Amino acid sequence: MADPNLRDFYGRIYRIQKRHRRGGGFEATGTLGRSYFVPPPSRSINIVRPLVMVVIAVTFVKVLMLAVIGPADYASRIAGLQAGGTIDRVGAVVMAVDPVTGFLAGKIDDLRGKLAPAK
């Protein structure tokens, strides 16, 4: 019959080896060991921040294009994209003027009008 103490001993050895394989060690209580300096690995994948940055970048490009080339030319270019293939139509949906883009482009036009030298 197996000795229960021996089974506990081998279980403890297994847990210690598992901890060492993961990079852990034994640290004295009250000392600043490896667990203090090395943050635990992050298990979650945060995709919200990169998506927000992409949306802001695309909106910024749309605002600048609308402010530089004007609403009429911008609308004609969007219409040209809508007449194209599948990728072009997706681009037309992405580049369509939304309320935020129109508002910010108008503010940039107002600012350019105020900063333009008087003739």
C-alpha cells in the first residue's frame, strides 16, 4: 500500500518544479523578490484602445481632406468611389462625411478664413 506521506511529498515536489518552470522561486517574507519587480503577465487582450486610435486617425484624415479640397470636390470623389468595385464602395462608406467630420472641417475652414492675409 502506498504511503500517504510519500504521495504528499511527491505532490509538493511537483508543485515546486512547476513553479520553477514558470520562473518563480522562493522568496523570504518581507523581501523584494522577483514577484515585486516583474509584473504578472496580462491575460486579457485590450483591443479597445487600438480601435479608438484607428477611428480617430481616419476621422482626422477625412477632416483634413474635406477642409483642403472642399465639400463639392470631396462629394464627387466619394461618388466616384461608390461607382467602383466592392473595396471602393467600402472605402466610400468609410470616407463618407459624418456630422463630426463636417463640423470639424467647418471649424478648420473658419480658422483658415481668419488666418488668411487680407487682400
